[in-house]
Amino acid sequence: MKTVIPVHVQYRHVHLSVADREALFGSEKLTKRSDLAHRGQFSSDQTVRVIGANDVELEEVRVLGPERDATQVELSPTEAFALGIDAPVRLSGDLSRTGSCELVGPDGSVVVKSGVIIPARHLHCNERDAAKLGVEQHQLVTVVPVGHPETRIELVSVRVHPTFALALHLTHDEASEFWVENGDEVVLL
């Protein structure tokens, strides 16, 4: 029997560096709204406005915690296009030569010169799940939605880390393209 993998649709969000969090929120620390499936990560109460190249903006974009070494903004292709941001498809953390935007918080704003990405579709798993599935870090795999074997979701990058919960992450645009939603399941092909 194949291991079923839950689908998680990623919505736009921001990861902040400590310096950018301070510029946007002053001395206010990120406060936990809810835990994420990945151990130690959370959705915060804080949100920012994301302003693109053509002065179009997205309001109330959720900040995820904890802070990171570099600020990263993750958008769907549709959102990046609407904002006029040339954001490449990248794995989280690969921020060289990526899109730029302005972030606005209650205490100030910051210009993110490089850090806006469209997250590449990826499969999160811990070492035990990776061994069970027979996959390795950065391997590209194909998955199919349970009950829809004619639909192939290809070029899914495997991300392995001890804190990761097993899940396929897709942007909202990709979920629409493949007719899947949060809670649906896929299996490795």
C-alpha cells in the first residue's frame, strides 16, 4: 500500500529577518496565532502590506515565525503578476536574483531588494518519512492525486528536515490547475 501524502495549499506569506521585523513592528515580538504543522513554526498575529512595482498592494499578508536570517516573501504567480513583481520560482531560502517589493507595517516600511519568490512545488518530510517513501533531499518526484491517476504533478522537489510534517505544498494557482485543495491526498508515482 502506498503512503498517502496530504496536500497543503500555500497562501501568500512573509518570513522576516529580525532587523526587518523591528523596522516594521518596532519592539513588538511576533505573537503566535497558531502552530504550523512543521515543529517550531507558527502563523503570527502580525500582518504586512506588500507593495509591488506598479503600486498595487496586497493587504494583511500573514507573517510566519520564527524570524529568519533573510526576509522572504512568497506569492502565487497570479499575485506576483498583479503586483508587477518579476518573481522566479524557487525553493525557500534560495533568494539570490529574486523579486523586490516594499513591506509596510504599523511602525515603518522596508524595501526587500531581493527576496520575493514563487515557491516551487515541494514535498516536505522528515527523515523517517523520506526513508519510508524512498526519497532524498532535493530529489524531483512525481505525485498523483488519490482517485485521479490521470493527473500527474511533476517536478516536485523533496525537502527533508527533522521538523517537517509530511505534506505536498502547492501554490493556490497550482492547486487550481491540478484540481486539488487542502486535505486532498496524493501518492508518489
